[in-house]
Amino acid sequence: MPVTAGNKLYRCQLGPCNVNEALNPIGEVVSKGGAYGLRNCSGMIWNVTTPSGKSKRVMAEEGIPMKDGIKFTVDTGTIAMGQIEIIANNQ
């Protein structure tokens, strides 16, 4: 997924799901002061593991930084951030 502000992560990108939830956004890339993050818009709690191994729960509408090594679980899918490349958004 390109890391540009406003891009969304959809449920169907995590793996098999039913047609009614496939295009529900579960995350949105946000930018503030040059730093990028992923806002939880899934309505569910994300279980996040930092690169140092710390666990954190991220509630709906909260966010996590876009950093190599962060892993989080959404529903039944696990997403691991790695080799993150920030793409300038010239909007």
C-alpha cells in the first residue's frame, strides 16, 4: 500500500472476507508535521506490537506511527510494516 496521506487500507486486503465487508476501510494514512501514521477506522481494537516487543491496544479513531517493524492485528489478519517508503503527496 502506498504511504500517502488519505490512502485507505481495506478489509479485503487482509485476506478472504464476505462481500459486505470487503471494501470497508479499516485504516487511513494520515500525516502531521511530516510524520505518517495509520488511523484505525475499523471500529475494532487493534492489537499492536512495537519493534521493541511492547504490546499496545489501539482503539477506534486512534493511530499508530508508520515505522518498520510494527505489527498489528485487525480482525483475523495480521499486518507487519516493513520497508516503508514515504511517497510525497503533492495535493
